[in-house]
Amino acid sequence: MEAEVRKPLRATKDVTRPATINMPKKDKAPEPEVTRAGQARPAMARYRLQVDRQTKATFAALEDAQRAGQAIKKSFPVVQVSIYDAEQSTQASLD
């Protein structure tokens, strides 16, 4: 028996290739930088009001921070409310 030899199939010259499409080139103009409102870090004041160790608001005056902290503590007595002084690196708990 003779071994049958298979030849690979080749495309004939009669096969046409699809035409290429020339797309217009895009301008490489710099895109303006857009900042989203929620991505910029807020400016931190000296006194930070923290509820359960999460900073909720910042205040320039200690009295304002204490007033806001007392209002939160009165509404939600279970949570831990404290005021952090960024300049002296101290934390005072509101009871």
C-alpha cells in the first residue's frame, strides 16, 4: 500500500482580499484636565470631629466642634464621639 500524502490547502491567486479602509487621523490635541467634585481632598481645619474613629467634619474653633459633637452624642448616645486637635496631636472624648 502506498501512503497517501496530503498537501496543504493554499489560497489561489483568484481570491481577492477585502479593501482596506483609510480612516482619518485623529488630532492629538491635549485634553483639558477635568477634576471631579468628589475626588479632591477637602481642606482640613485644626479640630476634627470624629464619630466612631471616622472624621465627619472639621472646624476652626474648638467650641464649634464641641457643639456639633454634643448634638451628635445627644441624638445617638451609643456612638463614640471625639475631637482631634491636629496641631497638638491630642484627642478629647465627649461623654
